[in-house]
Amino acid sequence: MFTWEHNLMIRRPELRPGQRIIAVSDIHGNLSYFRGLLEKVGFGGDDALVVVGDFLEKGPDSLGTLRALMALCRGGNVYPLCGNCDCWADVIDNAGPEGYQRLLRYMLYTRYGLFYEMFLREGIPLGEDTDMAAAIALLRPRYAAEWDFLRALPTAVETPHYLFVHGGVRPDIPFDQQRSGECMKLDNFRSHGWRFPKWIIVGHWPVTLYLEDHVCASPIIDRPEKTISIDGGCVLKDDGQLNALIIPSEGSEDFRTVYYDSFPLRTAKTAQAPSARSYYIRWGDNAVEVLSRGGEFSRCRHLRTGYEMDILTRYLAAGGDGVTRANDCSDYELAVRPGDALGIIETTSRGYYVKNNGTSGWYHGELE
């Protein structure tokens, strides 16, 4: 049976009183961010680390991230769970010719991911005529430890006060009776407005997608609903970050968040007030009409809302349907104080697109 088809597989670790819990999600093969975040939060042997799925795919080093996580798990205080991007043992165990062909098309299209890296490492030629059955037969014994690790992953981690699950759960069905696939890929979880008796900590859906007027990749803590969304868009978003939710001990609601990214920091010299009006064009709702195309910026109208803004011209691309679509972008002008450390995302003739405490936007002032 595929992982997708199982009921939610729940691991219930016994945590020590006063043990700090650190939750991280959606690493997506970005090993340098993962290591950077663990160093920034001071992760050590006295902590419990919950990795809330999707540690593989999309980024540059899925195999390295997998092996780093396997090594961390030997300490007995790390609890990874399966996300919708981590179910690759199912291919080894259950996929037949049709599944192999889907995997081949996926690798040829994406040119990234766990299997793609294994093919490169083993020198397996990748093309339309690749013998996938022979390739899988070769990879099965050579990466036996990796497959064993992946197939043993639970799809949820539960403590008396928290449930960690990649996509989300429903409040009207006992947790262990819900289907793993539906819980791993419960899109747009917060839009349902569900309330829970214990805290539900999820990744999967980048938190920026819940916003319309600005971009913020910091975790969303909803105390009335008892839900926490922590996917900071690492790898998926150009200004993404890897978030950590820090819980001081089991049962605490004194949550703290920390993030890691690699954008160079510069200090603001002048103040800037935030925009009175702004919009965020994002994945899933990014169709635009180009009103005036320029070399660096183009004036565009968002098709659904009619909102107009200037967009970096290189953020625009024609889709297969003939509709122009924009990379995630915003005209929000950040609130900035002199002395703020700003992460520099874009440098343009009109100013800087920067990040300040997890929020992205434009800064037109001076930098030291």
C-alpha cells in the first residue's frame, strides 16, 4: 500500500519535562539553510527537533539533506515526518512501469530532486529512452538505508498538547482515522477556519499565500483556532526563508519564531513610512496584462483585481495559454527605521527590494 493511502501514521515521542521543542518544515533540499537555521537557534542534544515534512525536492541537495537528517536522528531527539514531497520509498516498493514513466517525465522536466541526484551520482544516463526498471533495480540496494529511513517515516507527530502534520487535519474526524495523503496535502489549510482542542502545527502551504496586500514569510500563529503555519517559502519563493517555531517546553504557549536566509544585510540610514495602499501578486493568482513594457520595469494590471503596479520586466513570462504571468511581486513600501538591518533581495535603479524581520518590500532610502 502506498503511504498516501494509509491512515495517518502517528508517532508519539516521550519528551522530557522542560525540553525545548523546535519545529522546522519545508526545507526542500536546501541543506545550507537547514544547517544555518539549526546553528542560529542553537539546536543541541537537549532539544527535540520536529521536521514537519517536505525536506526533499525543489532545492539543490535533496540527497545531502536526507543524509544529514538521518545522521541527526541517530541522537534520538529528532522526529521527522513525511510530507507530500518525501514519499519516494513508494516508488521503490510499489511503482510499476507507469509509475516509472511518471518519475522519468518528472526528472526530465524538473532536473532536480532525490532520484535525479542519485542518477547523476551513479552515472545513469537520463533521457526519453532510459530503462527505468533497470535504473531502479540498481538504486534499490545501493541506497537501502535511505529507502528504509523514508519508508519508516510517520505522517504525524503528536504530544499531549500539539499535533505536527505536514498539510493539516480535519477537526471532525479522529486524527488516526484520517488519510495520510489528504493530511500531507491539505492545501490552504487556514482558509477553512477550523478550530482545534490542541495546537496543530503545519507546513506545506507557504504563509505568504495567505496575504494580499504585502509579503511576510514569518509563521502565522492563530491562537483562537490553535493553528500554526510555519512554511516560509524556502526555495519556492525568491525571498523565501526557513522558519523555526520554538516551544519552550511541552504544554507551553509562549511561542517564539526564528528564521534563516542568505540575503546580504545592509543598514538603513533613513526612515521610510509604510505604504498606505499596496498589493501582492502571488502564485495561483498571477495573471497580468502588460500596459507598458520597459527595459527594467513594466506597468501591469492584475487581471482579477484590476490593480496596477510596476513589475520588474524579467519577472514576466508568457504562459502556454498565452496569458502573461508574473513572478511573486509587490509594490509594498516597508516601514523602516534608521539602523534597521535589511536583507537585500533586489537592487534596482528605483531602489531596493528588501526584507525586514520577515516582511519583504521596497525601500527608497539610503543604505550604509
